[in-house]
Amino acid sequence: MTMVQTVVNFLIAIMGSVLVLFTVLLLILHLTNSIKSKRIQAMREQLICLISGEAAANRLRNKLMAIIRQEEGSLQSISGIRGIRSLRGLLVISEIADELEGEQLAVLRREIGSAWYDKYLARQFSYGSVDSVILVIKLAGTLSLRQYLPDIIQQVYAHRTNSNMQNIGMLSLCLLGAEAELVSICRDSTIASMLSFRTLEELFTVYRGDRERLCRRLIDTAADPYIRRTCVKAIGQNCYYSLAEMVMPLLHSPQFNMQIDATRTLGQLAYEPAYEQILAMAKSERWELRAIVATALANYGADQNEDTLLDLVCDREWWVRYRAAESLAKCSDVFTVLSHVTARNDKYALEMFRFTLDKIALRARKGVA
């Protein structure tokens, strides 16, 4: 009986050892497969990135956003992202920078301003392609990296015939609030002439410095008339009343578009010294100017200018009638005005004024609802 018990114990020990051995083997096999899977997955991602530029960009974006959001298990620094120092990397960073704000933008600014990435950005100004330089300049403006200001100025002058470089360079300078540099460039006709009026308008809206002071310095010194027009328009839109006197001489500018902008701006400001001149323009041969006057007179007081506005609402040009009707609708007694319009025996004027009143009533009902 003792011998049988010994044999049983021996067999149990053998079986236990075999079980432990197989358990260890299974663990080793699982660990090996896991490592192989990660390697295979990494190889697969690299292959997809080689085939597809979009996939490579998404990979860079995901890794960079993980750092910015400080996700658990993410890389500690941008230096760990393979391929981030490339044209594609610059493009991804630029796109992300446009989307971020607050603390996340500060994290991105810290990473891009690090010594490791700063070396790459600085190298682009000397050896990079024009496309990469443009991206670096845009990034410097978006992230307020003022250390690159001298490089931006140098590139703007070096590529003065490249409209994209001029556009992004001026945009970056506006975002950096670089007033002295902007004034210098805007007084240079070889650079200012590259930008369109609409582009300049957009640039002025994002300027982060003292826009009123910038307008004061450029309104009569900028080399490009588009820049001067942009200043005139900004004065009216932002109600820079202290600059109205500088706009007055432009009412008689030889450039018709400048006359229109000056009339609109002084009307927006309701600048009293310009009133008589603007009132006289109601009889201008150019309908564009008459339309601007129709709007401007309402700012000086629709009631006191009712007679002139009644003449304009009977104008042969549709836009003049439309603007005059809008101004007449601001009178204190629109029903009396309606009777005055009716007395003119001009069906087009009457239709326009009634249309304007109906539009105002509809807006009021929607506002109540």
C-alpha cells in the first residue's frame, strides 16, 4: 500500500511539472506572437505610408495631436515623431496650428520652438524649397515665433515677384504685429503691387497691432493705391474718427474707386465737415457714387435728408433706388414718407420702398418668433 502511494505521488509530481512546463511555453508563445504582431503592424503602417501620402500625413497628425493632448502612453516630445521634420510634417503642423487655441496652441508652440525643431526651421531659410519656406513663415506668424522676424523680412524681399510669398509673408507680419516692418514693405512699390485689394483687406483684419496707428502711417504714404484704399475702408469700418480729416482730400481723388471708398468712410463716420460735399455728390453722373451717397445720408440723418433721398429713390438705376429706399425706411415717420413717395408718381420708386418696408416687417416677425 505504501509502495502504491509512492508511485501515485511520483506520477502526480511528473504531471504537475509537465503542466507547469506547458504553461510557461504558452506564455512564451503568446509573448512572441504579440511582439511579432506589433512588428507586423508597424511594418504595415510604414508600407501604407510609403504608398499613400494621405496615410503618412494622418499618421503624423495623430502622433502630434496625442502629444498636444498629453494622452497617456503618447510620445514625450515631437522629436520622437519620425518624419515630422519634412515638407509633409510642416504642412501637417501648419494645418493643426490653424485649428488649435488656448492651452493646446501653447503646447504646440513650445514643441515647435524647441531647440530640436528650431534647427530644422532655421535651416529651411537657407536650404529649403520655396514651398517649405512659405510654410515656415506661415507657422511663425500663427505661433507668434518672433525670433524668425528678420528671416521673414529677408525672404519677402528675396522673393518679391512671388505672390504666394508676398501674401504669406505679409500675413505672418500682420499676425506678429510687426508695424515697422509692415510700413517699410508697404512703402516699397515693388512689393506692395503684388497683392490684390481683397487680399490686403483680409490681411488688415488679422493685424494684431494698433490698426488705427498703422492706418495713420500708411493712408498717404503707401506705394500702392490698394493699400491706401484698404486704410480708408478700415477707418470707416472701425470708426477711427480721429483719422477722418486725412480722408477728406480723397473725396476728390483722380481714382474713382478711392472717391467711392472715401465717401463711404466719411458717411459711416457721419463726419460733419464732409456733409456738404457728400450731399452735392447726389447729383453725380456716376450711379455708383449716387448709391454710396444714398447710404451715407442716412447716417447724417434720414429725416433732414428726406428730399434728397426722395430724388434718389426715383433714380433710373436699381441700386441707387434700393439704397435710397433703405435710408428712407430709417425716417421717424415711414407712413408720411410713403405718401411722399406715392406723390412722386414713380411706380418703380414706390415698389422699391414698399419692398423695403415689407422686408423690415418680415425681419421683425422672425425676430419675435
